[in-house]
Amino acid sequence: MYAEVIVDVAAYPIDRPFDYLVPEQYCELIESGSRVKVPFGNRQVLGFVTALKSETDVPTEKQKPIGELLDIEPVLTQEMLEMTKWLKRHTLCYEIDALQVMLPSALRAKYEKILRIVDHNVELPQSVQALFQQREHVELKVDESKELLSLIKRLVKEDILSLETSIKQKTAVKKVRMIHIESDFERLKTVYDSISNQAKKQKDVVKWMMDHLGERIVSADLLKQLSTTNAVLQAVIEKGAATLQMEEIYRDPYADRTMDKSTKLALTNEQHLALSEIIHSYDKQEAKTFLLHGITGSGKTEVYLQAIERALLDDQEAIVLVPEISLTPQMTNRFKERFGSLVAVLHSGLSTGEKYDEWRKIKRGEVKVVVGARSAIFAPFQNVGIIILDEEHEGTYKQDDSPRYHARDVAIWRSEYHNCPVILGSATPSLESYARAKKGNYTLLTLANRPKEQALPEVSIVDMREQLKNGNRSMFSLELAEAINVRLDKQEQMVLFLNRRGHSSFVLCRDCGTVVECPNCDISMTYHRHQEKIKCHYCGEESQVPHTCPECSSEHIRFFGTGTQKVEEEIARLFPAARVLRMDVDTTRKKGSHEHILKLFGEGKADILLGTQMIAKGLDFPNITLVGVLSADTTLHLADFRAAEKTFQLLTQVSGRAGRHDKAGEVIVQTYTPEHYAIQFAQHHDFVPFYNQEMMNRKQFLYPPFTYVVLIQITHEDVLMTAEYAHKAANWLRDNLTDQSEIIGPTASSISRLQNRYRYQCLIKYKKEPTLPEILQQLTRIYRTDWIKKGILMSIDLNPSSIM
Ligand code: ADP
Ligand code: ZN
Ligand code: ZN
């Protein structure tokens, strides 16, 4: 028997299955989807069996056997193996990358280099000897000094040492010593009688066991409960009172939490309508995609919960995706409260082992609902009944590195595989999804009201240009400062939101609000600090940073961007009595800190929660009555065609944090461009008019959803090489694509150098280009066989979430 194996080597000629001989002892056990250790070149690598067959074209003398079968039960299902092919074609990734992305990191290979003494007659140099101490072989770390490494290299050449690569098999399974008590009373009695009266402690243990016939108990728990010793327990086990087995257990990240069970709510008419359409399609086993457009607080989650409940009745499973930043306990608890231990939660705060445990529960069908971020879309369920993407517009559903998949596409693929509905939910759907819903590709469901008819908060817009004119140079307008003081007096809570994204900054006139834009592209120019220049990332236009405003000639023109820390200092100066909690990447680096900050805020330990993007969603505290947006402009002037869309989404989301309960909420948005339509429509919570306006702009400049976009990025340590190959790529595309496609660039990327590599990009815009996949495949091949040897790195991103 032969196995087709995809090996863990991401390189062009290797991106295909290799045939291996299946040794006799594995013939019965091996299945496609299992991981194996195989010899490849002169080392051992991890591989995935993708098919089994009885014949091969490989001549007998060249056939190599599989080294070791790593899984008795395959880790990849048939569905995943099929999905791999699709992912490979649609994201242009290596097949091995597609296979690995579906698995928890505990199952991906880790390699170690083992250094071994071969020739014992030679005395090793001091530094090498120190490495070995008394051992025969050690793991060689790459972070050893250069001198030591080159010394080792020489010794390996001289056959004094050997160096081999082997797979580090971390079995992340956690095991405990489990005591199984004899279930037959008579037998236990016999053991009891056989113990002499001197061994009173043993007698006590067996006596206790006679009251717990046939039960299982963790050894440590038993010792504690009976205050006895391991020696005593060991003795009674030897006499036959019980047996000891090592058993797998799960690390439960939620072990010490108790939760009240929630019951389903009586739905409003709108919710009921939406749910019945979904259930209707579920009953008919239709692979239908619904776009659930519901304003913030309209009860979308309750619709999800009841749709899941329906699927569970049939013993079907549910996948719920939420953006990582809204994987707050507040959100996940709502699923745990409804479905208890049937829910597994996957988020980045779990340890590798915890993630692996959750994954195994899913694989074994011990849970029925998984709630998680992007990668949870690969949950290895086999009877998926419903898939939900909450906040479907979020950019984090797109993976930034290979495989560059969008969770929404994978969700729809899986729904077709399982014949089940997908629900895309949002208060601010992406333009793409809403356009598809309007065309009828998705089914639009609308929740236009909040269940208890709470009003959406009043949003007021403060023109920061006026503040400056009136001599207020602070980042707090008089209106916002006043509102903060009122809340401090009334002991109500506030959220202050600093809109900051990416590294990009733009140049803004503080007198008239003008942002310097590209003369050709209708997109703001990006400020490059090092060269003191502004550049357009779409067409390459660049110029000196202006010292006066091109519109009003004011000298108050400068680049823009403020950190949370600076805001915190300003708060301390202006509102010395305020207690502030800051939430940003710096304060949430440690595991659990996100949750901790929210807990403190929920307990009223602070008046102000100050933060970035990550506080825009999911927060639901009754005492928040004010939301302040310090500057709405930052996302608005991003060098990205989605800038207005992202701003609208963000403002709508943050506004949704205020006044969700009994106390009315107020939102104050500070901006230098109050007249911008994204801000105007967000003020009135008007999605549809915003959509219509934005669609007109996209149509005029031919951006998605009117076209598709592919981003090609080239990086290299040398700037000339980068530019040269970016031009090569662009020219190659111009030669090979039809004139249906527009190729923009190459230009330097917004972040023009990252980790010492220069970055250039070009963009393909097209409406219809039937051979595009093949052409991109060919370009990839040129890159992988040739350019890569020169140190060039190229990435191709179809439908990128951002083009910066
Ligand atoms: P969304 O997910 O659309 O932002 P939520 O599901 O968080 O909205 O609902 C907002 C609030 O309304 C929650 O406190 C929820 O418990 C409540 N709610 C939802 N549906 C109902 C209903 N049918 N009756 C009463 N309250 C409801
Ligand atoms: Zn331009
Ligand atoms: Zn100006």
C-alpha cells in the first residue's frame, strides 16, 4: 500500500503529494487525514496523508517507507482535505499551509536540531564540552553565539559531531492518575479481611471504597479526601481493591466559573420574522446566506441563540464567529449561559494546551457549539447545522498571512458542504455584503428597532476647527470637557475612544480641516516621517510636506496622530479627580488583562475607560452614559478606499456603547471635518443612506464592490531590488492580463520599510478577468522558482481587507 503525503516543506517544487510506502504494521491503521513522520531529503519531516492507493509510479529502489504514524484517528476530516484544494486555489497558498491552518498549533510540527557526539576519542573544545556537560546528545538552539555555531559546523564536517533534525512531538494531552474502585463488594470484602489489623490506614481506605463501589476518582483527590499517603493507596491497589490508570483530562479554562442558565426570550415581531426565515431554510437543508442587518442592541444575538437551539434539537452543531476583540466574557457568557457545557470557546488568550483540549472536544462531538475568532471557522465538526458570523464587516475575518482566507468565504463553502444556512450579522454591514444582499445573492433580514424600544443615543458633533479659533488648543473640546465634568459629579461612567489605526498619519490643517489629498486619486496622502514627504499609495504621487495649508494658507498644518498615553496625561491635568482605566495594546499584552480591565470597570472602579479600537465593541455596562470620540478623522483619511466605510462603522459601533439600559446615553464626536458624509450619517445612525452615498463614490472610482482588487506586495532588504522586482511583476501582469484589468503602481507601501525590508506594492483592479487565477498562479511560479532565490518576498492578496 502507498500513501500520498503532503510534507511540511513550503517550497515550490515540493508543493505536491509524494508517494511513500506504508509499512506492513500500519496498513490496517493508516487513514487519509493522519499525520506521519517521513524521511525527506536527509531529514525527518511531518507530513499529512491525503490519499491511499495500491500502486505508485515511483520505482521500487526509490521508494521510501513512512517512518512513523502519528495519529491512529485522523486529525483531518474528509471535508478538510477537500477544503484544502479549494483554499490552495483561491488564496494561492502552499497546500501545506492550508492543511496546517485548520489545526491547533499543538498538532503542527515543531522541529529541533539534535547534536550528538560521534567520535569519543577526540577531546572537544571547552565551549562545546560545556554545551554537552555529561550528556551524549543535546538540543542545539539557533541563538547560540556565531563563534560556537561555526565551531560546531566544523566538528560536524569532521565527523566528530553529528547534527540531525527531528520532529519535536509535544503531546499536549494532559493526563491524571485515575483510581478505579473495584465494583464487586465480595471481592473488596475479601481484600479488607486479608489486611492485618496493624495496617489500620489501609483498612480505612478499603472501608471507604466499600461505600464507593465501581467509582472513579482522581488519585490526588482521594489522598486529600482521606488524608492518607500514596504508599497506603499503592498497597491497597496491589491487593486488588482498585486499579490505577493514566487518563486524559481536559484543561477547562472556565472550570471555576459558575453560571446562571438563561432561558430564551419571547421574540419581538422583527426577531420572529428573521428567525423563521432562517429556520425555514434550515429545515429545507438549504445552503443559504442571510445578512442580518440589525441596529446595535436590536437583539441579533437572541436570534443567533434561538437558531442554534433549533440545530441542537437535531443533534446538529453550530459555529459562531466573533471578532477577536469582542470575544469578551460578556459576549461568550451569553452562549455559555444558554447552552452550558455544550459550548467550547476558542480565543487567543488560551494556552496551546487549552486550545488543543477544546479542539479535541469539538472533534469528538463532546461539545456542539463553538464560539471563537477567525480560525474557529475550521472547527472539526462533522454535522454542521448553522454558521454565524457576528460583526461580519470586521477586517479581522481576513487572515493577513498565508493562507490569506476570509472566514466568510470559508463559512459559505462549509455551508454548501453541509447544506446549512449561514447568518452574517451586523449593524453596519460591509458594502460588499449589503450589495450582495440587495442583488439577492444573500437574503436580507432587518431588525430596525431595539426590543424595549430604547432610543439610540443622541450624537452631537463638535467642530474642532471652531475650538481652535476660540483659543482652545486642548484635545478636549469645551462641550466634551463639560459633559465629562457632569458625569464625574453624577458618578456615571464614560468611555473615551481614541480612533487610531495602523501606522499611517496624514497631514491636516487645524484651521480649515483640509487634509492633503492626492491630485489624481481622491485619497489622502500619507506622511512619511523619515523623508519629510507626503505620498499617495495608489499612484505614487509624492511631494514635500506643505508648510501652509493649500486651501486657507494657515500655518497650523501638521501631521496627525496621538497616543492613548498622551490622552491619559491630559485627562490627569484637566480632570484630576477622574479615575481612568486605559485599554490599548500596551495595557492588554498580558493574558487575561483585557478581561481584568473590563471587570474593574464593571465594578465601578473607574470613571473613564479610555481606549482604542478594542473598546468599540461588545461592551455592555448599564452605567455608561457618555461616549466621547476624541477624533473621528483618523480612519477617515486613511490611504484606503474603505476609509469612509471604516469610519462610519466605528462611529456607529462606539455610539452603540452608550445608554443601552435604563439611563439615556449621549455621544460626543470631535472632528475637523464635520461635514463629511460618513460622520453625518453616523450621527443619525443612518446605514442605508450612507450605503447609497458610498456606493456612488465606489462606482465613480471603480472600487469594490464594483470591481475586485488584488494586492501584490514585494519586499527586499535592498530598496533598488524591491523597486526593480515590483516593476517586473507589474510589467509581467500588464503583458499577460487583458485590458479589462487596470494595474496600478508599483508604488512604495504606506509602511515603506518594515523589519529592515523595503516594501512596494501594485494593485490589480478588474471586473471580469476569467483567466486571472491561472495568471496569478504563473506569476507565483516565477516568483517561487526564481525571484525567491534573490531574497525577494512576494505576496498576493485577493480581496485584501486593506490596501495599505
Ligand atoms: P445586538 O446583538 O443586536 O447588539 P443584543 O442581542 O445584545 O443586541 O440585545 C440587546 C439587549 O436586548 C440585550 O440585553 C438582550 O438581552 C435584550 N433583548 C434581545 N432580544 C430581546 C427580546 N426579544 N425581549 C427582550 N429583551 C431582548
Ligand atoms: Zn494618487
Ligand atoms: Zn486650511
